[in-house]
Amino acid sequence: MSHLAVIQTPTEAYHLVKEINGKYFEIESIKTLSQALCMHLLAFRKLYEAAGTKELTGKLVAPVASDTEVWGAGVTYQRSRDARKEESGIPDVYQLVYEADRPELFFKATARRTVGDGGEIGIREDAKTSVPEPEVAIVINKFSELIGMSICNDMTSRNIEGENPLYLSQAKIYHGSNALGPMIRPIWEIIDHEKLDIYAKIERGGSIVWQAETSLKSLNRSFDDLIDYLFKCQHFPVGAILSTGTGIVPPLDISLHPGDLVTITVDQIGTLVNKVVLTPEDINERMK
């Protein structure tokens, strides 16, 4: 088993490598994920499979490049549709998009807004309820070819989106709202990639306060359909990462607290673990 990983080295913030049994190896002629996603799948696969001799060292970080765009898809599972309808004062919006030909797609994060495995995810200080959204993320090259899969925690301020669907960007895009990783599994190494099981749990003080599971078999849309719509009237010169929506949504009485631990596991891909912290309203002032 091998993965595409991104490590931080003394000279590179986002260096793409091939991971085998916890060791990292250089991929000839490729230093970043963006460079890999500028190649056709077959050409990249050839270089990837040849790698495995020159070992590198570094710290594992989120599997992105400095110019990566992460997008999201919403209401792609029946459970997500039902949860959004429960939360919202305008439930018909979610029923309509679940049944429509055109999916809900939205911009989610840049590299700067994305943390990897072990990183801290945030809950907005001005949100009353926040939840993780465990999702499979697909990695797509500039030619709209699927090259691999990862795990995304698409954090959501539930009550903010529930007040009005037009608040979606504020509920979804803020400091600490996106976790991705731990690595990317090449698509050609995954067996039955449309049937993978997904598991999630929230731990608080050493105890599990919520856990659930689902399967990509329950996804209401195909990857091809989501990719096709993502690339309509859009130009992705260095490819993109698309989080494909969640089929696991905690009940209304569950909300994240600072100090919680969120764990998401996807068969054949890996496990993403993140600690929850508070994102204060004045985060911009604090980070100057």
C-alpha cells in the first residue's frame, strides 16, 4: 500500500512525496501536488510507480499545494438532506437541490485555511451549534481526471446555515473550518472506490459522545457527475480537491465543544484525527 503525501521540509512548505510504510520518497520531476495535477493521469501514474528509492524526511502536513482550491458538495446523501431540513426554517430548499440535476457546489478553503491530520479545527465563537461533516474528498487534475481520494472534515456552524441558506459561506468558510488528510490514496490502488465505508466519532474527556457510519454506496450522485458540474464554466489550472458531501450528521442535540476530538476513518484511505478549538471573533486581530 502506498499514498501520495505532502511533507514540510526545511526548504519546502508543501513537498509532494510517495509514502510507503511511513517513509517518504521523492517523485522524479514533481515537487508539488499542483505539478502532479497538471499531468494526465497515465503520465503521472508512471512517475509515481517508479518512485521509491530516494528517501526524504519532513513533517506530514495537509495534502495540498500552496495554490490548491478545496471545494465542497452539499446535500448529496439522504441523511444530509434530512438533517438540513430539520435545521432550517426553509426546508424545501434542501429537498429541491437533493432532487435536482445540478448539485450544490461551493468554495470551501485554500491551503492556508486547511489543516492536516493532528491539526486543530475550529468552531466559530459566534455560532451556537457546530458539527463535523465527515466526507470523502476526491482529487482531480486539470483535465478533470480523478487521480486519488482523501478524507475531509467539512466543519459547519449548524445554526448559522439553519437561520438562512444564504449564510452558507459564513457557516462553512472560516479559520479552522477545514481539515484534510492524512494523505491521498491513488485511485488505481483503491478497490470498488464507490463503495467505501466511512466511520466517524466525537470524543470528549475520553468518552465517545457520538459515533456513526455510512457508505459511499449511499451517495446520491456519481463522482463523474460532481466533477462534470464542478468544471462547468470553471478553469482549474492546477486541478482541485472536491469534498463530496456527508452521509453522517450528528443529531440536533450534539454540538462540538473546545477540546473534543473528531476522528474520521475511510476504508482503504486512512484516518483523520483533529482536536477542536474555539475560533474567536477577533481572530484577525490576534493573528497580526
